[in-house]
Amino acid sequence: MNLFGMQLDLFGNNSDAPAEPAKPNVPSSVSRNGLVHFKYNTQLKKSIRCKGGVMFGHPEVILPAYMKDAEFAEARELAAEWAEHAVRKKTAKNKAAIKDLVSRFWTLVEQILADRGEESLSSKGRLPPIKPQGKYHNLNDVLAAINSTYFEDKLTCRITWSNRVGGLSFHSVRKDPVTGEEFHLISISKGYDAANCPEYAVAGVVYHECLHIAIPVEVKNGRRVVHGRNFRARERQYIYYDEWIKWHNQVLPLNIRKMRRHAEL
Ligand SMILES: [Zn+2]
């Protein structure tokens, strides 16, 4: 036991650490070095964004509104550091730094929320609702047929109609908020859930997205090859390939235009 400890004990302080000095008032609009500006968005919960070249080449970071509180000052500093890297050229070294910063940032945010006694972000679950039953087509049925015909029933994934209005179908990897397990999620454009859309066209786009699971993205000379030669060859094995592509090019754009006008499909 040291003297200081004894002294502290004498003053009735249980801890060896001196009382924390009052924190200087940190503005929530800018990083400590004054170079990175922070903006807040109430729509954001589990993501942060950055825009390059706002303040003499320094980025601006858009944070979820709850991070405006003083407790998040250290997290904001990490976000600022992350943004400075994120707007730079994506070299391998820079990418590693970005990944590290982003993971440290979220770990700290989780810690701050836990200290406050708030529920963790992961239990809030940003998983979108999974709705395979459409107005005209049931995607689970289409997926089951494609899976058995082209993939020996070996693909494991979930499928949903997409809420995006842009009309794109896509595939992503999600985490189940309950089990924590990762799974593939195929999201199909609602432009396909239409009276004028034949089954072979829905099946075509589902098959395409399934291929993305079966054939992962390749990196060639630093470039991401998403629809490589092998992908295109496999894609053409779909028996209604020509019919699907024709529908996709000619009818889908009209349906998407209708969706934008909120018209019935
Ligand atoms: Zn694709």
C-alpha cells in the first residue's frame, strides 16, 4: 500500500484514482483539431457517412443524431480519423486502417451505450422485414424451383421483395439479429411483382441473384469482377434466358417508371 492510497482512504475515497477533472466543453460540430466537421441525421442509427473535401480538403462526417451528446466525444474523434482515411485513395494499407478505425468506432459506441444502460445496437436489428409473398408472385416458391433445378437444392439464402424504388435487384449478406448468424439475402425489385410479369422473368432474376451467391466476386488486377465470363456463361444456362432478358430490358423499365408514379402494377 502506498502513501497516496492511504491518504485517499483518509479522505474517504475508495478508489486509488484521483477524481476526474471537469471535462472541457467539447463542441459537437467539429473534431478537436478543428478540421473535420460533424453533422447529425436522425435517420441514421447504425451507420455513419462522410463527404470529402468540405473544409479545405477535409471531410465532413454525418453521424446518427444520438452521437451529438458529450459522451460520444471520443467516438467522434475516431469517426473523424476514419473519414480522413475514407476520402483518400484506397490503397491496401489505407483500407486496413479504415477497417480498423470503423471497428474501433463501433466498439466504442457500443461501450458508451452500454455504460448508459441502453440496449446494444445489434439487438435493435437493422434487418429489413423479409417479405417473399408479393401481390402476384411468391418468391419462396420461385427460389425453391430455381434452387432445385440449377443448384441441387444446395443454396441457402432468404429472399424478399425489395423496398428500394430504384428498381434494382441485389444480393447482400446480413446478420440475423437473434442468432447472430450471417445469411445471404436476395432482394428482388418490386418491378417484377406485376400482372405483366411472367413467371419465367421472375425466375430469371432470382437465378441471376442466386448465381452471385454461387460465384463470388473475383478480384483481377485490383478490379472487382462481378459478372465475369464464367458468371455470364452460367447465366445463359437458364432455359428462358432470352425471354427473361427481353422482358427485363423492355418491360421492367416501364414498370419502374410506374412505381415511381405510385401507379398499380
Ligand atoms: Zn448481378
